Amino acid sequence: MIQIGRSNRDANIILLRGAALWILVALALAWCLVALKMEAPLIAAIFPGKFSRVLQAHIDFLLMSALLLGFYGTRIPFAWPVRWAMVVGAFTNSSLFLLQAAYPVLDGPPAEGWGPTFFRLYLMASIVVTSFGFAGACLLALRASFRPTAD
């Protein structure tokens, strides 16, 4: 039987905090999108790449926040590596689009140099961390769904 109590909520609080932070980032990106459409020079200088990449980052931060909130709402206790991988992966996965918007050289055929090489390493690390976190949470949630509950 799973005991859901205050300690589980406290253990998973990082999911709630991460979701709140990433929603704030998405809100800031929404304002950046408006500024880009209004052709604000400062924001255009920060994001000289494709408008669609900033939009993708905005949507991905919202999507990842929704996933974090959903897993937090299950009240299933997740191990700390799973919790942290979910929160960190939610950021790194979404930030890939921001990097492409800020550095257009990263948004195309593979380029040479330390920047594109670092980006590819960051991308691979992000995929691994995000997959570990969310796959781990899904497996733990699935396992918990088969346990008897106290009614």
C-alpha cells in the first residue's frame, strides 16, 4: 500500500518549484515574441535566429511545466535522481531552441568549432537526462498504479 502524505509532497516539491520557474521563463519568452513581432532592436539582437525557435522554446517550457505539474499532482514519491532529472531535463530540452534562436549557426547543418561541438554535447546530455527523468517517473507511476490503495 502506498502511503501518500506530507513527506511525499515535500520530497516532490522540486517538481512544483521547477514548473513555476519554467512557466516564468515561458512568460518572459511570450514578451520576447511580442517584442520580436514589433521589431524591437534589443530583442532582435538577442535572438537574431528564427522567430520559430523562440516560439518553440516558449511552447516547450509550457509543455514541460505541465508535465512537471502533472507528476507533482500524482503525489507518487519519486526518487531524487528522477525528480532532479525531470526538472533539469525540462530546462535543458527547452533551452536548446533558445540557443538556436540566439546563435543561428547552431540551427542548420553541423558547423565546426567549439560552440557547435559544445551544443551537440549539450543536446545529447539533455536527451539522456530528460529521458531518464520522465521515463523513470512514468515507470514509477505505472508501477504505483498496480498497487492496492487504501479506500
